[in-house]
Amino acid sequence: MEIKAPTFPESIADGSIAQWHFQEGEHVSADEVLVDIETDKVVIEVFAPATGLLEKILKPEGETVLSEEVIAMFVEGAAAVATDSEAVGAPVAAETDAAVETAAVGGSANPAAKKLAAELDVDLATVAGTGRDGRIIKEDVTRAAATKAEVASANSAPAVTQTAASEVAASTGTVSLDEQLLGERVERRVPMTRLRASIAKRLVEAQQNAAMLTTFNEADMAPIMALRKKYQPDFQKAHNDTRLGFMSFFVRAATEALKRFPSVNASIDGDDIVYHGFYDIGVAVSTERGLVVPVVRNADALSFAQIEDQIIAYGEKARAGKLSLEDMSGGTFTISNGGIFGSLLSTPILNAPQTGVLGMHNIVERPVVVDGEIVIRPMMYLALSYDHRLIDGREAVQFLVTMKGMLEDPARILLEL
């Protein structure tokens, strides 16, 4: 039977074969993952339709595939292909340890890893595989190349002999670090992943196609921190050990502010303005592959615990590369938390076609004036980037002031004040 690529949605034109988990002739059980296909947004897994044999791979790793294109041939119920020696009953000849090691390592590399190893001049016999059954994958080659570069950089600097050092010292009075470390500077070139290339393209388009401005404010986080400290044990006990985090407050505050300023929850479609009657809040999540934005849907109808549970689940799925297209499609407003990495202030970029994105930042104790007195408060800078084609500065500032008021008096969120 034919193994086909899945049906891609309209927003995805094609994908590329990221990794085959089985080689030609290998036996596969039903519902095991045959291949990973990387698209501009997510990695899609293709499963074995039945127990059988992966007869032929038509699209090797690295090749581009279209929606529903045939990528392999599969034989249902077939057994694994026997080797020539097994077929005739001949005994397997003993090999030297070096030969066995070379065959086991070099022979277990997938095609994409072999291609990358050739480009980076990496000996596969020295690479430890971390893929299925010890297979060498592209990431193993990349790590080996980086290690090789570090070793080469450390070893390529020739030691200055005592005679040379004496001569230099005699003529100049000192030996500079540059004179001692004359090693070759190392560069490494690797292709962008499809996700990283897609992120780069979308961010550039967002800046080119929108009149993007950013307005700033700050919020005193002491009330929320006191609320969390007071009710955290009871909250966890009542909600199956779910922790009360900061993000649920921001999602709920943003939702209430969006109700008051519908243009921040809208999008531009050509010459039309689309006002959304729902509140799907995208929450930016950083992963090793790049930034992804899963969407908390109907955030206005969710409790604090439900919002926290969804965000935690999305974070786990994102880091495991298991986010689906449905998890990231849509969204009417986005929140990005650079504060978890220590960011004090930034200007977030719009997630097109949305017209607003909120940037959270690090909470830092700073002196502020309260009732005419200087006091120390845990303060956070807030940044709202918006599309000036639709949102005026007055609306943007008032939106952020509204959020500030709710964060500094959390009761306003629950009372919708």
C-alpha cells in the first residue's frame, strides 16, 4: 500500500522529510511512527497503517513533499527482509572490533545525517547515535561538528617555544595573547530549519506590512504576589495541584481589556476590518526549535485553573514537538513573556494578522512614589505593540492603563470593573 503525506491545511504549501524512524526492509508494528514531516509551523507524525514491512522509501530525508504525496511503499503483514547470509544459512564471519564498530556506527546513520556529515567533514565512526536503535541523526552530527570545532580551536594554537618567547620578550618586553594563540578561527554553516525560516519570514513581513508602534507602562505586582502567596496552598488543593501562576492573571486582564477596546482584538483583511466576538489568546512559548504560539481559546469563559492547565499542557507539548496545527491556528491577541529570561524591556513584534501583542517583563524591585512617599515595590514594565493602521495611540494607551488597573487590583478582573 502507499504511504502518503497528510493533507496540509491551506496555510501550509509543503513540508520536508525530517526523519525516517525505520529503514527499508524493517518490520513495523501498527501505529508506530514511520516518519516525521516538518512544516513551517509544526512537525507532523505519520503512523504505520498496519503491522508490516516498510518496503521502499520514495522520499528520503531532507526532500520536499506536497500534500497527500506518496512518500513510501508499505507491505501489510510482511516479515522483515532477511540478509543474504541468513537466507542461505551461512555462518556469519567473525570481524575485528574496529570493523564491527565502524559498520555499526557508520551504517546506522540516516541519509540526512550522512549528507550533513559529508558537508561538515565529520567522521561518522566517531559519532554516537541518539536516534531509534542507536541511529545517527542530524542533531548528533551537528553536536559532533561543534565538539570537533572546539577541539580544533584549542589544539590548533601552537605553543610558543622557550626560544621564541625569549626573543619576543627581548624585543618587546612582553608576549601578547594574540601572539601566543595563533589558532585558526572556526566557522560553522548549517541550514535553517523550516520553522526558523518561517519565523524569520513572518517577522519581517509583520514589520513591513503593519504600521507598528509600541507604548509602555508599568504595573505594581505586589497585590498579585500577595494574593498568590495567601491562596496558593488552597488553590493547589482545590485544583489537583495546579499552581496559580502570573500568566492566568494576564490572560484574564487582557480579555477584560479587549472587551472594552474591540479594535485591539480585531484584524485587518485587505480593506476590511474583522472584529472578533471571541477571545482566543495566543501565549508565546520558546522551544529549542524556535518560538511557537499556541492559543488559549475562549479565554473569557475559562477559570484561572483552566487557563493555567492549558498553558502548562501547551508548554509540555511544545517542548516535546507535539503541538498540532489546531493548537496554533487562529488567535486574536498574543502575550509574550520575556521576563522569564530576565528581559527588563522590549518591543514585541505583531503576530499577523493580529493588531496587538503584549510583552511581559522581569519583575524588579524599584523605588516608586506611593501617596507622596518613596517605597520599594516589585514592578514590571508592560509593552503593547499595535498596528497604528487600525488602533490609535489613545486606544492603545487606554488599553494598557486598563490592564495596569486590573493587575494592581485583581478584584477588578473578577468583578469585571
